[in-house]
Amino acid sequence: MTDRIREFLRRRQDDGPCLVVDLDVVRDNYNAFARALPDSRVFYAVKANPAPEVLRLLASLGSCFDSASVAEIEMVLAAGAAPDRISYGNTIKKERDIARAYALGVRLFAVDCKAEVEKVARAAPAARVFCRILCDGAGAEWPLSRKFGCEPAMAADVLEHAHRLGLNAYGISFHVGSQQRNQHAWDRALAQAAAVFRECGERGINLSMVNLGGGFPTKYLKNVPAVKTYGTAIFRALRKHFGNRIPETIIEPGRGMVGNAGVIETEVVLVSRKSEEDEVRWVYLDIGKFGGLAETMDESIRYPIRTPRDGGETAPCIIAGPTCDSADVLYEKVPYLLPVSLEIGDRLLIEGTGAYTATYSSVAFNGFPPLKTYHI
Ligand SMILES: *Cc1c(COP(=O)(O)O)cnc(C)c1O
């Protein structure tokens, strides 16, 4: 919570939940990444918060961008970044979308199998490709599963295939899992990346780049290490596995760039109990899973929630959204402690909501409009 957001909310007239993002915090985060990893180029992961204000600010600061679709590429171009600052980092692309990205000037693409390499070779001749390798996501609160990337042992074949088809086999990427609270998670992935570099080298293909992905955390309920700590651990791991031949590196922060810049204001619609003896209250808010809080799925991300009555006695609550879908419960397995004096109409602040919220909100489920957003 910043003074600017507090002041904005104090003057706000309109009704309904809203997200307010303080662009000064995004600027500070960008500068912290640039300082902590001075030799890495920053490719902001657009999906975390693609608001034009965020993209324009980061473009003006010199950031590059990791985009996952043609629409995201167009948003970045509209924000003023040239196509040589954009990667198409999704490993799952339609061939005609690759061709559109190529026509827009994009020359850097992610792949994780030979079939995708073949699409890129046809639709984006001579472009640079990097191969994503699997990472187990241990230590991450929002692990990214096995959906993206190939086994490291296959990566050299994928890159050799790219090389034979006239592409520039450029490097390796991985993602250690989002909200990664262990700064040493990069070590094992870098060991595997270095092994692929060696294997490709033996085949006469010299890779140049390691894409260190995202995963840098933002503060929710638990404390997280500072970006500087990640920078130091990553540099050590690079030295350990690449010796004095450290490759070009890029990072793709999403959550760590915008998460702590945003606050959602929401209103308590109902406080009730399921029986007279029930000790746990149900607190229904005017925002839920379909209004932008999709990352409460499996109760993975636990946002700090502030109330105007903090400081008094608390008791456990189940927190739910306003829609008529029974999946629209935010926290039940591990209830939240909220003040016993909490009342209908109270306005709560959900902190750390600058990333992965607004664009997840549905267009009109149950008639609720998408989350209103303000970037100040
Ligand atoms: C989502 C994503 C990111 C951003 O991840 P964070 O954990 O939010 O930093 C980076 N790179 C790729 C390829 C992604 O898909």
C-alpha cells in the first residue's frame, strides 16, 4: 500500500471492486532488477499485467518484453518498443501467428520440440530460437508443471534440428516456477543448461544465451528474499556451471515486476454463519475467483487482506466471492483471521494484486463486469 494509492481510493467515487496500481512501484521494481542482475536484459512477462500504462512505462525505461500471443506483441509495439525488444516466448504457437509476429518484426522465438521448430523455420526463416527445458518447480508457490519445455536430454536434438533448418540456435530457457521463494532454484536448471551448451558445442553449434525466466516473488503473507539475493545466487550459479564463459542472459520477471504495485479494494457483501453454533464466519466479498482472483485456485496464492478494523480481536473466516458458482470460494482449507467486528459494507484491501488479476477477470459471469483498473 502506498500513499498515492491510499489517496486515490479516498477520493474514488465509483462503485464496485477495483485494482489500483502505483506506477512508481513498477519503476522501482524495474530499477531493482536492473541493479540486481546488471548483465541480464529484462524481458517483462507481459501477461502479468498488460495495461498500456505499465507497458509504456517499462518501454520508456528500456525494458524488453516476453509476449505469448500476437495480441500481446501488438500491445508492446503500441507502447513504443521496437520489435527487436520483443520475444515470442510461448512454446505453443499457430504457424500463422508465428508468421504474423515475423511480419511485425519479431525475430526471437521459444520452442520445445521439433514440430514447433519446423513451424518457426517455415514462418520465420533464419530467426533466433531458444529451447525451453523442463524444470520441476520445487519451492514455487505457483509451479508451472510439465506443460512447457522438454527433457534437457532432448534439447540438443531440438536445437540441432533448428540449426539444420536454417534457424539461429540461440540458447536455452527455463522457468523455475512462479513465486519461487528459493533463490537457489536456478542452480540446478543452470547445470542442465550448461550441459546442453556442451552437447551442442560438441555438435558444432555454439549457443549464446540463457533465458533465466521469471519466478521472482512478490511479498504476500510470507516474507520473500530481496531481488539482490536472487541476483547474487544466480551469478554464483552461472560462474559455477559456465566458468569464465558466462553466456548472455535474460530474465523475464512478471509477478516480481508488478505484484506489489497493486491493491484491490473490495466491499464486504455479507457476513454469515451456517448454524448458530458455527465458529467460522463466511465472509462474502464483491470480488472472487471470476472477478480477478483466479490465483486463489487451490488456495495457492494467499494475499494479505487489510480491514478498517485491524488491531482488534480476530476469528477464522472462510472468504468467498459474489457469484453463484460454488467454486467461487477463495480461502476455506486454511481460513483467514479477520476482526470479529467486521461488518457488511466494510471496505477491505487485498494487497499484492498488481500481477495476474485484472486480465483473469471474466467478461460478465453472473452479470459482474470485469475488474476496474486504475494505473496511477
Ligand atoms: C509467466 C511467464 C513468466 C513470468 O513468470 P513470473 O513467475 O510471473 O515472473 C516468464 N516467462 C515465461 C515464459 C512465462 O510464461
